[in-house]
Amino acid sequence: MSTLYPGKVGDEFIFTRGHIHAVSDRPEIYVRQSGRGVMLMELEDGTVRAEPMTPNSVVYVAPHWIHRSVNVGAEPLITLFCYPADAGQDYAIIERAGGIRDLIVDDGTGGWKQVPNPRYRFRSTATGATE
């Protein structure tokens, strides 16, 4: 279980640190228990998906996707998650790139929108390094 409290820094919603699995061919599932959230995911080639986490939804994070949860509501986002025990986590892949390619920000109408991350440095799929 994970609890992510609400809040924003500027217009950007609070998010988990995020990771890719150290054994990257391992999937993960998230079941939203309460709150409003978005699962923000990125492949190493820069492809990004933002999957809303709705009541009782299950979000499948396929192998090789970098992922983080974002709380877009006013109450705690509580999720149940499960992944293979040997998956491990690599948190540094996000740090080296200055985050995920896109950010989830307040849209000014009580919702959220996805915008480019100005701090992002593209990942090289060959080395995992940033350019």
C-alpha cells in the first residue's frame, strides 16, 4: 500500500520519486483505493503516457516503463501495488534525466494537464545516459 498526500509545488502536483525496475522486463500493477491520481509513465525513447487512476481502477505498468504516481486531488491518493519480488528499482534513471519528459500540472479548472518538463534531458536508449 502507498499513501501519497495532496499538494502542489507551484502548479505541479505532488508525485512519488518514481522508478524503472532494475530487472526492466518486470511489470507492476496499481489498484487505486481512494483519492484522485495519474500514473505517469515513460519509455526510455521518450514516449510518455498519463493514465488516470479512477475509483477501483487497475493500472498496468508494462515492462520497461519508467513510472511514478501523481496525486491530482485534495485528499490522499492510496494505492495497492504488486510486482515480482526480483524486479528491484532504479530511481537514478529519473534523476539523471531531470525527471520524466512531461509534468502533471493544475489546469486551473480543478483538473490536470500534461505539459513538457523544461528540466528534462533526453535519455539515450543505448546507454541510459542523458544527452
